[in-house]
Amino acid sequence: MIINLNDCRRRKQQSEAKKIRTTAIPVFDRIFVENNEWVGELAGSKRKVVMKELDKKPN
């Protein structure tokens, strides 16, 4: 059996182009500093997410 690799590559590229890719991005109601941490409060809930610790220095 002979397989043409260009046909396989073309089919793969076409199938990947049809896929819809989505990314979940958090939406914050508020962003504030609390206990030396950058905190975001998620929209629709009172859950807090620590986004960055301000006292840490990058290496």
C-alpha cells in the first residue's frame, strides 16, 4: 500500500482549522491588595483568587 504523506498532512491541517478553540478567562468584579497580595474577586461570587504575592522578588 502506498500512502501519500502530503494528502495526510493536508487533511490534518484542514481538520485542525475547523476546530474551535476557547480559553476560559476569569472576570473579576474587584481587584485589590490584601495582606500584601494582589487579590481578585470573581464576578458572580465572593470567591477570592490570589493573583500575585507582592513581597516576593523575581529570581
